[in-house]
Amino acid sequence: MERTKNILICPLEWGLGHAARMIPVASRLREMNNNVFIGAGKEHLPLFRNELPGLEYIDFPGFRPGYSKHLPQYLALLLKIPVLLYHIIKEHHRLKKIIREFAIDVVISDNRFGLWNKKITTVYVTHMIRIPFPKAFGSLEFLGVIAHRFIINKYDYCLIPDLPGDLNVSGRLSHGVRLPRNARYTGILSRFSGTETAASPVKYRHNTVILSGPEPQRGILKQKLTSALLDKEIPSVFLEGIPGKSGEMTRSGNIIWFSHLPAQVMKAVIIDSEVIISRSGYTTIMELISLNCSGLLIPTPGQTEQEYLARYLESKGWFSTVSQKDLSEASAICSIKLAFPEEIISQSKILLEECLRIFSEEKQN
């Protein structure tokens, strides 16, 4: 009989999205009788401890790029490339020590570039085989594809959280481009999939704002939406996504604040919403689709991935979108109601199971 594997999961430290979408992966791997370790920093570890108690936790923070108040995100990232390269080298060497200390068999890296190792099975997770460039530099986009493919090819497997074919969520980010030889689609990943719905702490009609992403843009959007929704007839619930803080409810005027809610409770609050407002982060989008909930997407300014996703999903009629600079009271309370294709959920469950079994049941050298 194949022995139980020690599997280390390490999400990128860029908001909670990369950590949240690893929750269903970690949960299923544990159900498959593997020992699951989480390697992350102080922002992400409380989320995993809340949702998946009993795992092994390792303090293993990654690169945190952050945003700029004044520069477009792509320029801010370009300026940080030397720091990124330093972190890639640093985490690559730290991983070797962790593998020896904890006898790790498999590493799953969600967009952390340096977590490959030739002695064990390594898995890279990304929804962006093609990283979208600003229009002015669109002709150079192929260079990003080549550079990303170079990183992906260092891993044994590349998992893409989306579906193959026309029924997809990521559009040209992972479709219409030649996939790496080791790539497989997992279907969409959501911490809400397969979970029960707890009683909602909000027993009346409400709108919901899902805050995500790093500062300072997170705080800028929070302030704008607070001003737009403060005096509305229907109260607005702000989910701040800060798992290290208390989940108690506070209220200011017609705004209700939760620093963090467990997935089952958060699910209930979102499902019962009149209007849902969020960034167009990929994980947030996957989670809303898994709940059959649409809403208003506000891309982070200068983040080309979010700007593309908002336009793409609006063109499919799945979400509406508005830019942060054009946000107004009227746009903040717009809403669309629809039903997403059922195949998205059914196919996702099958695809994830197939992908996880490939490497979790693989015999070690």
C-alpha cells in the first residue's frame, strides 16, 4: 500500500485570495489521508487555522508585492523585480531545509516562483499562463509568456484553476495560448464548495461588500464605498477579510463591519445579499460563481489582470463592472441576477479530484 504523503501547501502572500483557494485543495488532500502542512506568513496562517484546524503550520512567508498609491501596478512591480529575485532565491533555499526537517513528499506552490525541487514532486498553481500587459506594451506580452513558462517548467505539474473549453472563467489568461506540457485544469476552486451554510448573523435585507487585496488600494476602495453606501435605505455589510482579528460585528450608521467570518457564515451572508460588490480578484470571482451569485466588480486600478477579468466577465453577461474612478452612489447599488451554468460546478469537482490523485498517489522515487 502506498504510504501517506506529507504535502506542503504555500500560497502567494498577495491578499487572501491565493490562500483561500488553497483551502479546498488542502481539505480534499486531508480527506485522502495525506498529512497536510501549510507554509505561509502571519496574514495567511490564521485563515487556515480557522478553516482547517489540525493541520501542520510552518512560518514560511513569501514575497508581498503590495500596491502603489501613485504608480500603475505593473510599474510598481517592475521596480520591485530585484527584491522579487532575492525572495525567489531565498525561499528556494529555505524550502530545502523544510523538506528535510518535515520529510515533505509534495510541495504545492500557488504562484510562488521559487518552490521547485528536483528531489520531490512539486506543483505550481496559476490562473495566468498569459500575464496581461498594458495596451501600450501589448506587443511584448509574449515575453511574459516565455518567462512564466520557464518558471512553470521547473515544476512537475502546473494546475490551472479553471475549466477547459469555452465554458471558462479566466478567458485569454489561460486559454488561447499554448499550455505548458505539465498543465492541467482543476476546475474552479472555492472554499464554499461542499460546505454547509451556517445561520447568518444578518437577519434582514442587506448589501454585501467584499474587501480584498493589499493596501493602499484596499483602504481607498473601502473609503469610497463607505461614502457611497452610508446613507442608503438598505444596510451594507462590509466583509474585511482580516482573519487575525475578532469576528465580532460593529456598526456605524447603516454600515455593518465584520473583520472576518468563518466560511460557512460568510457563505450565508453573501447568498442572502441584495447586491454584492467586490474587487475582480480571480478567487473572489470563483467563489461568487460557486455560490451562483453575481455582482458589481471594481478592478484594482493599474492591475491589468483584474481589469481584463472584469471586462471579460461583463462581456459574458456574468457580472457588471465599473472603474474605481467612476464609482458613484448609483453604480454601487446596481445588481444583476442570473444562474451560472451548472456544468461549472459539476465539472470542477471531477477535474479537481483527477488532478489531486495524479500526484498524491504518485509513487516516490
